[in-house]
Amino acid sequence: MSEIFLNRRGINSIEVPDEVEATPGSDLALHIVNHGSPLHITLASPNSSTFTDFFHENLYVNRIEEFRIPIRENAYPGVFNVEVIAGYGAKKAEFRVVVRERAAPEPGPVEVPPKTAAHRASFRWQSSIPALALVAAALVLYGLWLAYRVDLLNAAAFGALLIGVILAWLRQRS
């Protein structure tokens, strides 16, 4: 959390850190502390569009305010500035926000149970059942078409066979 102090060294005085850090997908939390009379300040950032949707905000600060600037999840590492303006433009301070790359999580040990040849064979057989059932249905429908010559049975046999082929093809891809 970054602290900004107002009215600590005089009327409309602004004290900001030189630089703060943020990571993609996080919020830059600004803790604004006013040591004097309540005042209006403006937070602005003209060069932050690649990192955040934040551009400009007017705040009334009585004692303590917290303001968050959301950093985009897909933001690349880089730098932008935030201006703090008080006294209707009479005083201005600026600090840099450095967006650092998110630290990669440390991979923990992953236990994968060993797959036996029997397990793989049973999985292959179980995943083939829908395709085989569709081929069998296509054969039955085609036999019925030969016996009764109803074109709808021929079309249904063709559809069942086509769906069986597509299922078998999808199974091979996975």
C-alpha cells in the first residue's frame, strides 16, 4: 500500500513516494492521509491506458481515504505516472508506477498414478462403445432399408454411420 500525505508540511502540501510497484491483475492501493483541513484533490494519469482503465478521479479527503487503481490482468511490464493535484492546481506532485511481471508460482510435486496397460486398454474399449453402437445401429437400419425399401431408413443409416465415424475421429484426436 502506497501512502500519500496531504497538508503535513503546510497548506495543500503533497508528499508522494518516488516510485511504487504493481503487478498485472492486482490493485494499486493508495492510502491518502490528510493532516489538515479537508480538501479536494485530483488524481490523474495521462499515460496509463496500456496498464489500467484509470484516467482521472476527483476526491474529497477529510482525514483518511483509500483509492484503488486496478491494473489489467493482461498488462505488460512497464511504467506510468500518477499526478496528485491540490489547491485547484496550485500544488502538484507526481510518482511513477512500475508494473512488474507477475512472479511465476513455484510448481509443487505432482503425483500421477501409474497407468497400467490393462487400464489403458479398458479406457480405449469404453471410449469406443458409443462409436461401435452407432455402427451397429447403422447396420441394422441399412438391413431394414434393404428389406422394406423405405428411403428414410437409408438416410438414418447414413446419419448413424456418419456420427459414428465422427466420434471415432474425435476419440483419436484426444
